[in-house]
Amino acid sequence: MPRLSLGNWGWVVVAICVGRVALASDAAIDVAGARDLLESGRVEEARTALEALIADGDDAEVHRLLGEADFQLERWADAREHIRAAMRLDEIAADHVRLGEVYMHEHKYALALERFRSAWRLGVMDGELHYRLAAAYAALDRIFGDVTKVNAPDGEPGQRVDETLLIEPVVGESGAFWAASSDSAAFQLQRAKALGENSLAVKLLEARIWLDGRQYDRALEAFEELEGDLESSSLSDEERTQAYVDFAEACFRADDLAGYLRRLHRAFPNDRARLSAALAVAYRRVADRYADRGELGTCIEFLEKAVAEDPRAADLHARLGSRYWEAGESQKAERSWRILLQLDPDNPQRDWILDRLQQMAAEGTTAGG
């Protein structure tokens, strides 16, 4: 192998320098190309190209694009670190928004709220940011914030008055309303809507806010208005399932029991196991509602349906046995209790049940009597 002369080394140095100049020249093209890859959905390719670029030194835009790639790949910790690196080099409001979204996915809702509020302080005033603020407040269970009493003679629920949002009239006080504060999910969502945000996500959040805020009639109305969108939208199967589960809960809370059961069926159209588990709980809840109304026969009917969905649930057999006993159907009560004791020999009601069974045997009212 020939030895390099001093002149040869000089050319090597020149070649290295030229290569570095070429790399620097290509960097802008590479960043643009990586951005194009990212926007076209070729996220892994974009990330590989961006990692090669970041090896040559920190660059805010490269970190920002890497953060976006990691966000789309649901690599939350990596996304967080790259967005933070971009902010250290060249802070922009959009970085705060994206970092807040990362925190939302990580269930770090207080940190998310802090980032969204920072974006607002930096001048972001659009409806999308107010929607994200609303989502963060909702996740922190600040549905209405610090509720105050507001005088608004011509007001109506859902109306903004200064920095509050009217929730419902104060009983017995004409023109007075209970109102949500500005640092609440309800207030921020109303602002988002006022600024033109009207997506399915906004509508769903609004319905859930009313549900969580125990405004059940308004929640049911909101869910009913968006029901057509649930089937025609681009929601994932799990998102659609959760939407119908929440819809069903609004129905139950508003005492639309038929609607409750119907929406649960819509929640699990292709998953019989999950539907059966949900129906076992739902039939029991409906049975309890009818028991509260004194409709014992209908209560028993729904408990029987619950047991059919989950025949190994000891608590359901316990409930059904007790309702049979109340209805004077001792043999059915005995059957339910004997199944209960087989499933749960140490059930807290064991002694009481054995006393009843002994009483029934003495009276000759057992199945074998």
C-alpha cells in the first residue's frame, strides 16, 4: 500500500472540508425532504433522516420535526425531550401546544394545562387551543371550576356573562344563575365553540362535560345531536365504543332506560363477550331502578336477564334470591341462594340465607318439600 506524502494529506484535508461543506449545503434539502416524508406518512423514514441530521449538531427545527415524528409514533418520552430541546434553542408557542398534547397522552394533565396556558400567554387565541384547555380542565375534574352565583335576568344556561358561564338557575331566586369560572372545562369549551370549533371531538367533549357536571338532560340532548356523526366519522372502534358507553350513561342518568340498553348494544356491536359483561351490569342497574319505584316484578325480570348474561356472578344470585323472597317465590329464592352458596361459600349473607332455608324447610316450602 503506497505511503501518503505531505501533499497527499493536504488533499485529504481538502476533501474532508469539501465534504463538510456539501453536507452543510444539503442539510436544508434534507430537512425539507424529512418534512415531506413526515407529511406523507413515512414517519420512520423521516425519523431516520432527522436522526442523521441531529448528529451534526443541535438545530431547533430538526428537534421539532423529530418530536413530531415521535409523537406520531406514540413515543411520548422521546417526543417530549425533542420538543423541549427545540424550545431551548428557539421557543415558539406551537411547541407549548405540542408538549401539552404529549403530557395529555401521558396522563400528566396538570403539566398539559400549564403548557396550554403558556401558549395562550404567548398569543395563541384560536378555538383549537381553547378546546385543548377544556380537555385538560375536564381531565383534572374542573368541570365548572369555582362555581359562583351571578345575576343575569335575561340569561340562559350555556351563556357567557363576563368571565363566567351560566350553568343553571338558582332555585327560588329570579334572575340568578349558578355559573362556572373561566378556569373550567365548560367555560373554555364555550370559548372554543365561539371561535368556530365545531368538530366531533368538540361535540363529544361538550356532551361529556355536561355528563360529568351532572347536567344529565343537557348531556343526553348533546349526545343525541351527535349520534349520527358517531357512525359516519373517522373514530376508531375503541373511540366509538367509549362514545356510546358515555351516551348510554347519559341515558341512564336521564332515566331513559330503554335508550341506555340500546346504546350499550351499539357500543359493542362485534364483541359479544364485552357486551355480555356490560349488559350484566346494566340489567342489574335497571333492576335497582325499578325496585326503587316499587315495581318488583320488573325488577326481577331484569335481574334474571343479568344472571343470564353472567351466571357465575354470586352477587347477582344474591340479589335475585332476595327479590324472589320479597315476592313470595320461595322455591325460586332457594334455587338462587343454593347457587350463590356454591359460587361463594363464605358469602357475608351465608348465615341469614341458611336461616331462611331452614325456615323454608320447616314450613315445607323448599323445592324438595
